[in-house]
Amino acid sequence: MTTRKSGSRLETEIERCRSEGQWDKIPELVRQLSAKLISNDDLGELLLGECKLQAYLKENPIKQGSSPRGPRLKLVEVRKHLTAALDRGNLKPDYLQEASLLMAKLCYVEAEFREALGHYGRVNLDEMQLAGAPVYRLSMIAEAYATKGLCLEKVPAGSPSLSNKNSGSPSSSRSTTDREQEIITCYEKSGDIALLYLQEAEKALSAGIQNRSPKPGPTTQEQELGYFLETGLQRAHVIHFKNGNLTQGVGRFREILRAVETRTTQNLRMTIARQLAEILLRGMCEQSYWSPLEDPPAVSPLDDPTRQGHIYIKNYSLSRSPRLYSGENLFCPQENTEEALLLLLISESMANRDAVLSRIPEHNNDRIISLQSASVVYDLLTIALGRRGQYEMLSECLERAMKFAFEEFHLWYQLALSLMAAGKSARAVKVLKECIRLKPDDPTIPLLAVKLCIGPLHWLDEGEMFAKMVIDMGEKAAEFRAKGYMAIGLVYSLKATDASLRSSQEEYQRKALGAFQRAQSLSPTDHLAAFYLALQLAVSRQIPEALGYVRQALQLQGDDVHSLHLLALLLSAQKHYHDALNIIEMALSEYPENFNLLYTKVKLEAMCRGPEEALLTCKHMLQIWKSFYNLTNPSDSGRGSSLLDRAIADRRQLNAMTLPDFSDPETGRQQVFLLIWDFLLSVTLNFHSGKTDALKSEVYIGMSKPAEAAACTQEAANLFPTSHNVLYMRGQIAELKGNIEEAKRWYEEALSINPTHVKTMQRLGLILHQLQRYSLSEKVLRDAVQVNSTAHDVWNSLGEVLQAQGNAAAATECFLTALELEASSPILPFTIIPRAL
Amino acid sequence: MFGSERSVVEEWLSEFKSLPETHIPSYAGSLHLKKSLVPALYRVIQDPNNELLEPVCHQLFELYRSSEDRLRRFTLQFLPELVWVYLRITASRDRQSNGCIEALLLGIYNLEIVDKDGNSRLLSFTIPSLSKPSIYHEPSSLGSMVLTEGALCQHDQIRVLYSGLHPQRETFTAQNRFEVLCFLMLCYNAAVVYMPLSSYQSVCRMSSRLCVCGFPRQQQKLWREPCNRVLLDPEFMVQMLTAVYHAIYNGEWEMGREALEDIVYRAQLELYSQPLLLGNAMKSSLPESAPDDPRGRKVLQVEVTPTVSRISISAITTASIRRHRWKREDTDGMSGGEDSFNINDPDEGFSSGASNSSQPSGTKAGARLSRDREKVREREREADRKPELLTDHQPAESRPPQRQQSPPSSINLEAIHLSPIKKHLSFPVGPALVRTGSTSSSKSFDCMTFNLNGGEDEQEEAARGEDKERGISVGGSHRHSTISLQEEHLVRPEEAQELLPAGAPLTKQSRSPSFNMQIISQV
């Protein structure tokens, strides 16, 4: 550094130091400068004044919201330098302007606001050249505008002292609005030029780095904006929002965000992007939105109507503005959620970058800050995506939040809920486990887990564990206690259905009944508690008691579809088929497209009114399927399509609800079909209509129309060859045609797919009986009774086989059991009604 | 109801009837000046036995049918109250007929589901993607794009239909009730800014009462009128939350927060994940203090914020790790120009050069929507035909050929297109990677195909499993996509590794450094 630099080289070096804020190098450079030419002395004074002022501000930064504190000893020196520079009048005009601006800034720091305004009046900021100006001068101008704005805010509008200071129009004529307008214009100009300055500074910096070798030291240190530029960038929109002028505030936010970012503006952009998203989500709606590239509406409901006088009109243009993002096919939001999402995604990526990963205690505060700023963004993302039903994408976003989430309950819980909403049940349960660990006394969390376990997952053991957690909370679980008993009741009830041994079946049923009774007594106004109690009683064939509770459930919730269905089945168990049909028809008037109800209706109609009418209902079912799918699968707009998601969710539900035979847990678990649900849409559509075909053929079989039945079954079989139901149906057709051997083959195939399909077992047993293979027949039928001890026709067949074998005593017992069961047998198994939390 | 209120309503009824067409705009402008009219109308709506209810409902519908936005919004302000009255009566044991309210609600619904030309109104929006330049950002400057399957599938902006294709409804049934009400609330929320304070109060009141009536919490409320529990739909609760959220920040701070609490309470009791998710987010992002004026708005508080990062330089952050990595590479002397990277802070995955050059077009989304619409029509046409085999659908689904280039041929593309998450495979292996340079692109392809193959294997295994079980060939099961397999995890209890599947960012980060280095050094 001791080598002497030639004049222009020296000037460049000075310019660079000023631009990069390396004030400590200035005195040395000034010494070299003065040594060259006497006339440089004035410039030297200017530079020394500047660097001392800057050094002072660095040591004593002005805080936002606080006022400058008046004259300070150190500043006397600065004033001396600057006065010297100004007084002699030897400076080039550019430098003279700079000296005036610095003087004004000094006045502001010394709280001499009027004097500062006087200096600005002399300089005329608007005429300072932006194009071609050195980088440091851009910063100076930006600071000057901001300082002027600050001074104008301090000096009351009507102050007479201003007119003395040659500041343009006489102040007496100014209204408050004009003054406000002027202040905001100052800040907006300051902000625009500040953005320009930062872009230029960054450009110069990276150019400098590339030109210079060897590599410089830590030149990439964070550049600090300082009080004046910060104020210039932000004060304008702060005033807009204080005045209730949201339209202008939003406009200003957008202007700042559209400027190409620099390293220094990153934090500001992150804050502003989040704030703008908040406004879009909290204060705007679809109808009041205008796109960033459109003019705002003249009258907007956003603006505070009581402050109509404060409308600000932007009426300036700068000779040079900050660079904006540009290029072809720039995405520009057209809708408020779109814009909010874009902004939030940008904020999110920035927040993620600042995630503090270390866990040492010294960084605790940093970690809290980074967590807070991120979690605000994630909450807003949740609100924006949630109201549009985009849970899939939301769960992916929240997954990214997990780097903040160590021991943070809120983030874990939100992730779990989003996974649940997105249908990712298995993952949701695992995340819920962590939530339970973090907040062990909240009963909602284990209940949510049970809901998933007994619903889509069918993890009954896990479900039992979660439900027990709720029950163990006892009184602490408050209103959720009843729900806890209901949950465990459902787990036991489903386990009973799954159990293959009669003893364990009965044990689970007993436990389930106890739990439901407890739930019902804890929450007598909950229709679900009464309903599940009724259902469990029905399953254990306590028909009159069940009727009592289902009536109670219906009183609490008149149009609950499951209660109505159960009522109809109970009536059918009492052989009041016509009453049952009336109930079903009433229920169907409220739920015209419910397949479970329609299916029961078909069965009842076949019983009461003959197969012709049942067939009509079948056709109706088919039509509904078609229209249902034509309505709900239009968009394959891909990932995130909420309609499609809904359709899939519907199908999941349908799996449990509308396909009685298939979902009937007594006929083996649903794996086969659950696999199918993940098949794509059209496959399922056809599969379902195939199901209806199968149902239709059942009716045809009832009408002894083997040809039509065969055609129907064939259709169903083409679509879904591996269905045990279809094979069973084929067996029946073969039987109808008299092909016993063929029927036997079909039944055996059906059983190889689903070894616990009771109906098939019964038919097979009967055929074996016909073929006089008694002991094998007995074995099959006994297995069937093991699987479902309430199937009265199986008991009956078993009796017949035993009788044929000459075992009269056992046969009688079987017949008696059959008789007894038949007296309480519903038209379809009670378990057709889905059990879910 | 007082005589004066009655006369206000009667005057309003007769005035509009005698209004000539040309006076409607000025009438619309002056309607809000009738200060006593709105409270009087609320009284009428709240009383099911009021004989003015029917003419009032009729007139509200007439206003809604007019082409004047202000008149439509006048009717819309009563929507929350109408919904509340309707649902309360529906849930009550003695189901009085609230026919005229039902008719009004259905009338508004039937008007709103179609556009001006009578076509079904489709509401859609674009999910922005950070890998596309926008007016607010440049992909290169946001370094957080990890090169993952997830990032790739978000590469394109996606146009999403969030409401549409609602059928006309003549009557309410238990089955369609919430479909209609959800849509009505969606309309209300789309205009919520224009609603007066009284309507915000009404929406908060409606939400609170619907959520607590018949539950123990009702006992803590001032409003104790005995009432049955009202069944609620999760999606409807989300719409309620959206309206309440707005009310909170626009003058109904107290009532709004109470309603928010009540909705969350109910969502917990019902174990509804969606409203619980949103409600939690809304609660946790509430400002700590009420607005100064109890009726004041609090859309936003802004102060001048310091631009300096509040996080100390010494803390280890994602960004600092990155910086560190670049610095280390620098000392190793691997490549020049890393300082400019330092400024841009490039990240795992897409480096600046890679993503800059990879922006096909933003208009694709719109095009796709219109294609969707075509498809809708296609389906409608198909409705007339018989539901045929799968193959019949395929021509309609097939894509422009350029999008099918890259995925391995063993994956059935049609099947993938039908999948809700199809873009996993059909799009992302796109130009971005190809242009980063041959090695890196082949590398990433390896990764992709690895994933695909992984999925394939698993799927084949599943298929084999089926075969074994049944001894019967499984016709269409090869139409699985990896996605559907992921979905399938839901139903398979034995998914032990579920918590961290191949697509999870966590595992990815452990994998990415090696090959993002490669890509960047290509650049």
C-alpha cells in the first residue's frame, strides 16, 4: 500500500473504498491525494468529513424508532471538515452536491432537521444524475431522500421557518395531504434508488473479485444497509399500512419484491414476501384481487374507508430504476392464493436456508429465531394450501420443515395431520407416535391414531394400544373419554370379526359390548355411541335390545345413514321385511346413491316383491355408478388435484361401504381389494360395474335364468377374473345347469382365493353331500361354522350331513341351532355396516 | 319483531318490485344507506314462523339473480345466517319445513355452479413452482432445490381444479347437503372482503354454534338454546375456518377467535384432520395482541425491520454448511469461479446454470386445463356409451409424444397418466437435467431409473405374491406405477421403513452431495 498511485488510479481506489464502505482506508488515501495537488485539499476535507461521519454512525448506530440525540463532540470535527469543503467553493459541482448532502445528513444526526431541509432545498435532489453515477453516489442519493423524508416527518407541516429556507413553495399553503404525499414520495424514491445501489454494488463487487488476483480476503462479508437505507426501503410501506391504505402498501411490496434480489436484501425480501402473503390471505379474496401487473382498482374494499383523505398517488419516475426480474414466460400470479403460495414458497426456501442446525446452548437464541420465522411461514402455507385442499403438497412442504422440528410439537403435529389429510395413513401413525411422546396428555392424538388404525390401515393391535392410552388417561381425557371407549370397542368388534376361533370371537364380542356400553353411558347424547352399542348388540343377536338403542341413536341424529340401515336390518331379522324395505326407501330418499342401502334394497325387494323389481334396482345401481364416475373423474390434472383426490378418497370409503360382499370381513380380509383400489381410475370404474354385474347375476340366478346369469357373470369375470365372488357365482350357475362337477371345481377355486368365504363353503359342503362324500362335507361345513357361527343355513346343512351319516343327536342340535339363528337372522349380515371412528 | 322493523322490510319488498330496470344501478348504490334494513332482515331470517320469511327469501333471490354485483353481495351477506337456520332446523327433532330458505340456498347454488354461458364453472388455480422463474424470483438464487424425485415432480407448475362440475340440485338430501353448503361457503369466501361487519359477526356466530350445540361446551356459552348436535363435514369446516380467519383480522377479533377455538374443539372431537390442521395453523400464527381498537382491522402490522440477519454468523445453518463446503472446495483448488457461487449461494441440486436454461414455458398449464376440459366433455360423451373396457379410455388419455420420451419403457404410460400424481414419471426427467451435461444427466437418470426399477421390483413382487396366492394370472396388475405402490403402503401393515421412504428429503440429503457436486462442476 505504500506505493504511490497515479492520479486516476488513486481516484478509482477512493471510489472503490467509498462504494464498499471501507472508511478506514480513506485517511491514508487522502494523504496521498493532497500530496499530489493543492486543489485536492477541498476534496480531502469532503472525504475526511464523510469517513468520520460514517465511522461515528458505525459506532453509534441510530436505532429504528428512536430519534437522533443532538450534537456530539465527535461530530464537531465532521462539521469542521464539511464546512471547510463547502466554504471555499473550489469543489467540482458533483463534489459540492455531495458535500451538501453530507452536511444535511450531519444536521439530521445532530437533530437539526430544519437546517437539513435547508441543505436539501439547495441541492435539488431530483436533478442529481443517476445514470453513470458512481456506485457510492447512488447510495448517497438514496440516503439523502430517506433523510429528507425523516426530516419532513419531524418538522410540522405549517412551520413558517421552512419558507425562509428557500424550500420551494411556501409552506403555509401546504395541506397535510400534500405533506404526506411528499414524505412518501421521498421514501419511495429512496427505496428505489437504494435497490438500484445494492444491485450495482453487488455487480461491482463480483466484477472486482473476478478481476483481481490473488483472491481477496473476506470481501464477501455481509454488507450492512445502515439506518438511512433501511428506512428508505421500508418506511413508505409502513406509512401506507399505518394509514390503512392497503392497496398502496401491496403495490409497494410488489415493487420491492420484483426488483432482482441482492445478498443484502434477502432478509428484507423474506420479511416482505411473508407479509404480503399475510395480506393476501387475511385481507383479500378472489373477487378483490388484482394481479401484480395490473393497475389496482380505483376503489378497493381493502382501504380504510375512514381515511379516504389519505389516498396517495404515485407521481414520479426516476431516470434509472432498479433491475426487475425479467425474461420470457415469467410466471405472474393471477389469483390471490397463487400469489400467496409463490411468496410463501420463496420465504420457505429462504427460511430453510437459515435453519440453525447446531444444538449447542450458545445458539439457542438463533435457533429459536430461525424456528419462529420458519414456523410462521409453514403456518401460512398450511392455511393457503389447506383451503384449496392441497394436502398432498402440504405434507411434502411440512416434511421439509422437519429440520426445525426436533422436540417441536407443533411442527410434528401439523405434519401428522397433513399426512392424514393426504391419505398417507401409515406414515401419519408413525408421526403421531412422536407427537404422543412430546405431548402425552392430549387425548386427541392417540384417538387420531386409532382412527387410522381401524380405518384404512386395519392395524388392530396398534389401534388397541392407542385406545388404551386414552382410557388410561381417565378423567383427564374429559370429553374424549367416551370416544376412547368407543375406539377400543371398535377395535374389539373388528377383532371379533377377524377371529377364526369361536371362543376368541365371543371373548372379543363381550369386551366390545362392555366398551360400547361404557361409551354410551359416558356420552348419552352422542348418536354414534348409541349406534355402535346397537350394532354390537345386533351382531350378538340381541335384537330387541339393539332396536332400542338404534331408535335412541336415530332420535339424536335423525338422518344418520348407518343407524337407518341398521334399523332396517334389525327389522329384517325380525322378519318384518316390508317395514325394513320402507325404512330403506326412506333412507334412500336422503342418500339416493348409497350402495350399501341399494344392495340391501335389492335383497329385500327380491324377498318382498319378487326378482323383477330387484332387477330394476340393480340397473339403477349401474346407472348411478356410471354417472358418479363421469362426474368425479374429469381432471387428471395430476398431483394435487383435489377433485381426483376426493374421488379416490370416496373409493376408499366405498371399499368399506358400498361393496358388501367384497368388504364383508367375514369373507376374508380386504387385501385383494385394497390392492385394486390403488389401481387407476378406469380400472376401478369397470371393476365396480363388474361388481354390479355380479350382483345382477345373483338376482338372475334367483329367477333361474342361467343363460342371462352366465352372461352377466362372464362380463364380471372378464373384468375381474380373480374375484372369489365371481368364481362363486360361476359355481352357482353351473349348479343351476346341473353340472355338479363343474360347480365343485369353481367353488374350490373360489376357496383357494378366499379360504374363508362362508357361502362358498356352504355350497361346496352341499355338493359334497350330494356326491355322498359325507365326511369331507362335514369337515367343510364345520370349518364354515368356525368362521361364522351365526350362519344358520350352514348349521342346517351341517345337520343334514350329520343326519345322513346317522348321527341323529348331533344333527338335531344343529337343526335347533339353525332354527334359533334363523329367527334372528337379518337379510344381510350386520357387519355389512362399516365400523369406523 | 317490532312494527317499525316490519314496515322497513315491507317497504323494501314493495320498493324493489316497482323498480324499473334502469334504476337498478342507482338502487344498488343506495341500498347500504338503509341502516335499519339489514338488522330487520336478520330478524326475519331468524324466525321460522315469520310470515315475511317467504317474500324476503324470494326477494333476496331476485337480488342475487340481478347482474349487479352490489345486489348479489347484499344477498350474500345473509348466507351464514341462512346456513345456520337451515342446519339448525334440519337437525331438530321436529323438522319444520324451512322450504323457502332451502329454496333460496339451492337457488344461489344453481346460479353459481354455471358461468354466463351456462357451462359448468370450473375453479382452478396454478400451484407455482420455484424452479420456474417468476416476477418475484429466479430459480438460481433460491438454492434450496434438492435434486430429488419430489423436486423433479414439482418442476412444472400444476394447474389444479379445486371446484367444479357440480350438478344442478333440485332438493337437499342428507347426501348432497354439504356438497351444496361447501360450495356456497366457497362463493361467500370469494367475496368475503365485501361483506359488512354484521355478516362477519353472523359467520362467527354460525361457526361457534354449529360446532358446540349439543356438546358439553355449549354449557359455557351465553347461548344455551337446547339444540341437537349438527353433523358437520370436514370440508365445510375448512370453509368456515376460512371465513372466520378473515373475520378475525377485519374487525371481529374477539368473536372470530372464539369461533376459531370452537371449530378446533369440534374438529378434535370429530377427529377431522383437515380442519384441525388449518385451525392449529391459524391459532399458532395469531398475533399476540388484539388490535388497538376492538373493531379495528389487523390485517398486518408492519414496522421497519432490520435487514441484517438476526442469526449470528457463527451458528451452523443449512446455508453455512453450504458455504463451508464451497470454501473447502476452493482450497482444494477444484474449480474457479466459486466466489460468484458464493454470492448466489447455490445449493444442492439445481445449480444456477442448470435451472436457468431449463424453462420450457409457463403457458403449458393453461393448455392443460383446456385439455382437461376437453377430457371432461369426452367423458360426458362416453357417458352415453357403455362403460367399456380400459382400452377404450386410452386414446383420450394419451399425451403429446414429447412428454413420453424418457421414462423406462416398462412403465405403462397410460396408467401413469391416470394416476393423480402422474408427473412423478411422465414429466420430470425433463430438459433441465439433460442440459446440465452428459455425465450429470446420465447420473441422475441412473438415479431415476433406480427408483423406477425399485418400484417395479416391488410391484412385480407383489404381483408374484398374488400369483402364488391364487394360482391365477393377474390381468391388469402391471399397470401399477410407483406412486400407486407408495399409496399401497397405506394398507400394508408391514411397511417398517415407511417413515423414511425413498422419496423423503432426509435420505436424499445424504445422497445428494456427491452428485450435486458433479452437476455443479459440469457448470
